[in-house]
Amino acid sequence: MNVSEIELHTKLRRMRSLLKFKPHIDVHHRSFLDFLNEPTRSGDYYVSTQAGTRRYVELVVDSIVRYVSRVIEDPDYHKTYHLSLRFSDYLVVSPLRMPFGELQDVVQPLVQIQDEALKLANSRIANDSLSCDKCNVFYIMHTLLLHLAIHRCIDAYNEAEESVTEGNRTGVITSITTEAMRSAPGNDLDSSLSSLLTHLQETKLELSPSTTIINHTYSILRFDCAEIAAKVRSISDAQRLVDLLMHLIDEKCILSQYKPDAMNKAARLVLRIFSRIPVLPRSLFLNVKRITSDKGDWTAGIRFRCEAALKWRVLDQNYVHLEVDLQGHSLIIPFNHSERSEKWRRVLPLDFNTVIELVLDVARAIQYLHLMGVTPGGLLDFGVVHLDLSLRPRIRIGTEILTLINPFMGSGSERSLYEDSIFAFGYFFYAAYFNTKVDIYASVEARRGIVVRHPSKQEIPEYAWQLMQRCCAEDPRNQPTIEEVVKEMETWGNQPK
């Protein structure tokens, strides 16, 4: 450094306020020594927040690129050597206050290395790394790319605000005839997806999709969503495909002409792509309230907040509920858990028919979520189940309430999540019927011990009681599926009370 030890210590003493940062700065790290000698710093011992953030992100990006490059060259390297980046909490939780252009420049190497990993034939790196619990480098990589995606969405919102009088969608959607749908091109996923992505590359974002693009979309939606998502080989292709699917989801009439489940299939595909590639639809925040004060949940990471906002955007809002705000380039998920619980307290207790109607709606919501590859797991209480003004229950989307079934998790873990949600439903049914408090944080054994006790003062039809017991059965093999629950409850209107 060409600085004497005495002079270095003198400089450090004058920078006490900077050294109070947590996690503590490693004064021997080369980045800190670079900072001391940086000629472009404003002042002798001061660095602006923006410049400091940029330098911090550059160092993280450099570490990620070197590690992932090595893993791409030798996939077995990740099995032996894991990388857990220190001082990464800032990137995971806090918003990056950097201009969009500057962030794009700094993160561009990650975009390139992510595309290289996606182009591998068997996507082995994505499968192994995203599910790895020994290193966080791939999680940090996705988080940084999500920061970039949020900036893009905000820019798209600003552009929409400026051009609202001109209209964003200048193209005309041609009505799709039954004959055209039957002749949707391509019987092979690879050729159909390749044709669709080629046409999307040649189409401006502002234009409505052509009949050809829509027909190619119909063609790929015949295949499994996980298989389609696995064949998307770049962030740019994923972005175009997600933006197209979101437009078709918004324009419900287009997909409804194809198949009754086409809307659900398109939404599932968006969620599958997100679970593998960190992209967000550019239209994500067009209807989100802007706030100027911090009133939300900062404890969850950026990825969880993005995932919550995306679920809210693509899922049928007859079944789910979310409050999402924006503060600058930050996602805010407000939380007032106790207020939601009190809403149930004000309406309970209710007569048998009304309780069954409410609980059946909750079961239908869970059935829909399972269809979409999402589950509330064991988290289901009066705060999670939102009651709207018409007393219709909807599952609240929170930062860690609804779990997106990751295609990389094993079948055992996936099955366990579904089983947990059946148990949670049985426990919720018991609490709603008997107007008791729900403690979702109590152990499964403790909750099961409550459900098996039949209250002596309140009668309940035997068939309703037996359903609660089967849902909370100790052996998951004795649990009904959510489809069986819904089908059984729908027959109760004809049974004696």
C-alpha cells in the first residue's frame, strides 16, 4: 500500500464511524485497502452510499462469477467445494439503491454466467446448486438478478405512466377460431418452443401478440410445465416468455377460447420459470400502491417478497389475498396478523351451515393452490385465512406462508408439504367449528391432541367430526386428499344435521 503502519492506524482511527458497521469490516481485506487508496472518493475518509454499494456488489459478483465458472467447467467441483459468501445479508434483505443503468452494468456478468449454466444440456448445475444447503452463492446470484428484475419492472411502470394516454398495446388481437386452435403448430415441444421464442424476439414488447404467437403458445401449453421451464435456456428468453404469458393471463378471453384450464396452465408455467430463472413480469407492479414510509415486513428476503408478489399477480384472486406496496425500489408486504384474526373473532361462532360453507371455501382454495403447485403447508390459522367484506375466505399470500413447490425438491418433500396442508385444514376446521384459538406454532402432536378431544357441550354431526379426524390422522396414508375433502363436503347439504 506504500503506507506506514503508523499512518494506516491513524487513518483507521479517523474512520471510527465507518468501522462501526455490522457485520464488521475486515480491515485486511483487499477491497478495504482499495477503498483507502481510491482516488475518486469524495473526501479523504468518506465514500458515498451509492459508490460503496457499487463496489460491494462488484466484489460479490466477481466472487460468484469465478466460482460458478469453475462449476460450469467441472460440475463435480460443486460436490467437493462449497462457497458461502459472508456479509451477504445486505443483498438478501435490503433494496439496492443504485441507478438502473449502473446496476445493470455491474450485474451483467451474472446474466452471462446464468445463461451459460442454463445452456448446459442436462441443467445439472441448476438442479444441484439451487437445492444445496451448504453454500449460498447461487441464492445470492438469484437475489442480485431479482434486484435487477425489480428495477426493470419499476421502469416499465414509469414508462406506462408516461404513455398512458397513447396506449401501450398498439396491436390488435385477432379472434382465434376453433379451427386455428386445432391446427396449433408443432407436435414437438422443442420445435414449438423454438418457434415461439423466435417470433417473440422479432416482436416488440409494446405490440399485442399475433395469431401465430398465440397458436405457438397453445402448442407448448399442451406439455408439462416443468418440462417447458427446463428447456428455457436464457434469461432474455425467460423474460419474453413470462411477459407474454402474463399478457395472456390478463386478457382472459384469449386463453379461455383454447381450453378451460389454459389460464391455470399459463400461471403454473410462470411460477415454474421463476423457480428456476430469476425473472419477473414487467407488468408486475402496474397496479401496486406506492408508499413513502416503511410499514412492511423487512425480515424476509428479496426473493420471498418477489415470490409473494408474483403469486398474487398470477393466481386466481378468488382464492388468494395479498397486500403489496412499493417504497422506491423496495417491495413492502404489510402485516397486521392480529387484525385479521380479530375479523374471524367478530363473526364466530356461526351456525352449522355457515361454518361448513366458509370451511368448504377454504378447502376449495387449498385445492386450487395444490393444482397450481403451491401449498400453505402447516400454516393455516385465522390470520392466514383472510375474510373479505362479503365474508368470503381467501388464503393470504405472505412472504413465508405459501410455499412454491420447487421442481428440484424430492418427491418425498413435496408429498410432505401437501400432507401438512391437509392436517392444517383439519385443525382449522376444528377451530372454526368450535370457535377455539388456533396455534399454528404448536407441535403437530400438541395440535393433534386437541383435535381428538370431542367437546362435550357442542354437538357436531358425526360425518363432520370424522372428516376432521381423518385430516389430522397420525399416519398420512390415512389422510384424504384435498380433492376427496371437497367432494365429500359438497354432499353434506343433503345430509341431516
